[in-house]
Amino acid sequence: MEEKYRFLAVVQKEGKWYVSWCPEIDVASQGETIEEAIENLKEAIELYLKDEDAQIPAAGQVFITTVEVSSHARTYHPVSS
């Protein structure tokens, strides 16, 4: 029977592309839309998992949050979407 795995997917706009990244196994891909970036990431993860030496992290609790920091020496440049 085929095993199913659940991984995080982080998607960020970079120029005209959406870059998708799986932090647990450090695999990334991209696409012209969010959906395409995620589909391409799924394909990249599947290719990664085909490698006999692929390290699959143990399932556990994942906490995702944001942090706010001050930058005293830099000028703030907001990221546009």
C-alpha cells in the first residue's frame, strides 16, 4: 500500500514567479500562479521521495507563526504583492 505524507508548503511571490518551498526536506519549485507553484512543489517532493536515501522527517507537531523585529540601521522597504 502506498504511504501518504503531509508536508508544509511555503509560497512567496518573487518577481513574476511564485516560489514554493517545503522546509522539512528543503525542496523548492516555482510557478506563474500559486496553484502552479504548489503543483510543481508536489512533483518535486515526489521526485525527492523516490531517492532511496531520502530522509523523511518523523511526523510531529509543527508550529507556524510570524515574528516582528526592529531594524534600527536599515530603511524599511515594504514587500508588495
